[in-house]
Amino acid sequence: MHFLIRLFINTVALWVSTRVVSGITYTGTPAALLLVALVFGVLNAFVRPVLKLLTCPLLILTLGLFTLLLNAFMLWLTGAVSGGLKLGFHVSGFGAAFWGGLVISLVSIVLSIFVKGD
């Protein structure tokens, strides 16, 4: 059940980012946005920990602010993979990825507040 809740939160956060950030577009169906959120979740589960390990010195040096760049990269990577899968999700550049990552993080935090933890 926790997986489905996180998938829903990621889907809503990605949808909000397409509405708020001008460089992020989505042209698919609502059901396909669930697949984009699944791609986003899988990449965050497997690629992000490796990147955090490799960039640990930068994370420490910047007191965690480098995480914002990691968020941008993960969103850009999601856009690239989703484009390859023809899901209709596109991130146009670094600026859009940066602001989109920030929006997704904020929306995820706000929605997670309303979900009871285990």
C-alpha cells in the first residue's frame, strides 16, 4: 500500500511540475503519467543512491545544497528515459529540471504530511 501512495504522490508532483515550470511538458494520458512516475521512482530508487555515494564529498562541502543538482539531474534523466519510452514527458533543459526538481520536492513534502507513516 505504501508503494501505491508514493506512486500517487510522485504522479501528482510530476503533474504539478508540468503546470508550474514552463520547460517541463507532458502530452500523454493520465494513465501514462503513472508510468512516468514509476520511471521516476525506479530511477530514484536505483540511480540516486549511487550518485549520492559518488558525490558525497560535494554534498558535505555544500552542506547538502548539491542535492538540488541531484534532483535536477534525476528529473532530467526521467525525461530522457520517458522520451525513449514514448511516454510524452519532456524536460527541456537544466533550468527547467532545476526548478521542476524543486517543485516536485516541495509538493512531495506537502502531500507526505497528509499521509500517515508506519
